[in-house]
Amino acid sequence: MPNNEEYEVITYVDTVAFNYTLPDEEEARTIEREITLLWEDSLEKLIEEHGAEKEYTVHKFKREREQNLFIERIEGEIEDLIDEVQEEIANKMKFGFDFSGQLHNDD
């Protein structure tokens, strides 16, 4: 008997704000990034929480393994983005400004 069950994952894109304060400043700064997020509840709950205008995508998979690999990929992208923002904040803390180059030691 064939398995006709479908596995679904709902994703949506949102802007996430990362707040930080430089050591010599009192006012907080913010870095914003657009990120694809996983919605772990029903579609109805997504619409209830974010409104009917919120764009979303329903991804359908024939196998649970495919669904799990997709979830792992999205979670990996989220972790990479968080690492990137943490590094950007660390560079600002270290240098007090946006630093994107490499340090060279010309000994």
C-alpha cells in the first residue's frame, strides 16, 4: 500500500533585530537582517499571529527524511546569520567602528 502522507514545513521571512551597545556609548544600536524562519504551528495560527498579509511558503515533502533535511538546512542558515551578526558586533566592539578588512602583521 503506497504512503500518500505528505510532510509539510511552513516558512516565512521576517526582519530580526539584533541590539547591542558599544562600551563608550549609552544608546543601543541595532543590526537588522531579513531571515527565513520556520513556523512550527498550524497555518491558521501563523495567520492569527501575523495577519493575513504575511507572506509564507508551505513546503511539501513525500518523505520525512526530506522534510528533516530541509529543516536542518534552514536552521543552519539561521545559525550562520547569527554567527555573522555576532562577528560584526564583536568587530564594532573591538574597533569602535565597522571593520570588514583583515588585520595584517608585516613582521
